[in-house]
Amino acid sequence: MKGASRLKGKVALVLGGSRGIGEAIVRRLAGEGSAVALTYLASPEKAAEAARAAGAEGVPALAIRADSGDPAAVREAINQVLARFGRLDIVVVNAAQASIP
């Protein structure tokens, strides 16, 4: 965590976090100290890049392939976050289509 640590100890999930505004949100959350998970649908390279950028801030990061328009896929993404980090504090819906279970 190079910058402030207002979110230290928190875990965030960004639906649609691999490109553009979503990636910027991932980077900002990581810079504030939050562990970050992000979903992507069709850009595994961009998702890996976003996760690496978050990791460079000194926080754990996880990229999850999930269709944010599919409630079962969103539920599974949440389950992966909970399995990896044990909690979920922040959810950002940045996907073009999202179905929150």
C-alpha cells in the first residue's frame, strides 16, 4: 500500500473491473489498502493486468471470469471472494449488465 490505507483490512469486489473505469476503480481501491477481486468476461489479459496493478499496491488481488448478467455467475464470484478472503465489504457494479443475486 503505497498511498493512504483508509480501506486496510477491507475486501472489495468490482464487477466489470478489467478495463476502463472498472480498472481505475480497482487501482484506487487497492491504493487505499483494500484487497480487490474483479470480474471480467472476455479480457483475461486485461483482467490479469488489473490484478497485477492492484498487487503492486501491496494488497491481494483476484481476477474472476464471470458474466455479470448471469445471477449464478455473480453468486459464484461472490463465493470465490468469500473463499479466498473470508469476507466481502465493498461491491462496485461497473458492468454494462449486472444481475445481483
